Amino acid sequence: MEQGIFIIDMATCTGCQTCRIACHDRADSADGIEPLRIETEEAGLYPTPSLAYRVVHCYHCAEPSCAAVCPVAAISQDAAGWVLIDAAACTGCGACADACPFHAITLADEGIAVKCDGCHDEVARGWEPTCVRACPMRALHFEIPPAEVPKNRIADPCFDGQGIEPRVVYLRWRRDETAGPATQRREGAKG
């Protein structure tokens, strides 16, 4: 079975938080528990500073380090590649949260590990994940198989997959991965 991949276009994302709120609502998470978060990345100096947003959630890695360290096998990977937590089996030891290099797992107040489930039930119905459907800028995608990278984008060279094959590709502007659309237009006008 071919597995989907999350495509996150950092050149388009405005950091509006809509995906985070939609994910929080769908997961019915307690306050302070966020299966999806948005990190802010600032770079450059005046007159060409840049601001980018990185949407972070469980990437449902091909070799999930969280599942490998769980002492009670509460984390498993299904046939479609989704990395899932069995809340009834979880003892709340936190080994999975410590092992995840992307900090995608948190412990709820009751001590149960919580993370993005990829909206696997919705994807099985032919829908896109909630965060993808909610994005007003269409910066988030879930594709089976992944589409080609647009000509004006590159895969983010700063993202380190940690050797566990996360199912995500972050995209940045092709010309200068720290420059945003305004800088791209100014540079294009010069030539």
C-alpha cells in the first residue's frame, strides 16, 4: 500500500494557527496539549529579514523511534504507515516523548502519551487530514503519491529527518531559502 506524505509549504504559510486550532478541536485535546504546533523561524537582517513558520506534528516515520522504545508496545504502526498510540495500554512512562526527535509527543495530565494520529480514519474515508482541510492558505498538503515540487520551491535543506524517514517534506523558496515572496519579487525586478 502506497503511503501518503505531508507537504508543508513554508513559503506560503502565514502562521495563522488555523491548522493548530482545527487539530486541537478534532483531537478534543485538553488545554496545553497540542498534537500540532507552529514554530517561528526568523532569519536575515534589515533590509531583507525573513519570517517563516514550521508546522510540526507527528510525521508517522517509517522507523518510529517512539515505538521502538515503548516498554509496553502501546505504540504501533499499522499497514498504512500510521503510528498510533493505544491509550489503554500506555503507562505514561514518557520514553516515547523522550525518544521523538521532533518533540511530537506530549504527556497529558493523566499521564497518557498524546500525539497527532494523522487523521488516519478520515484519510481512510478519502478525506484529507483536518489540518490540511483547515489551512486557508493551502500551505498544507497530504498526497498519495507525492506530487512534484513546484519549480519555485525546494525541499528545506535545514530539515533533518534524523534517519527515521519522517513522512514530511518542507518546502521553501527556490532562489534563496531564507527570502520570502517580497524579496523574491525585488530580486526578480532587478534582473
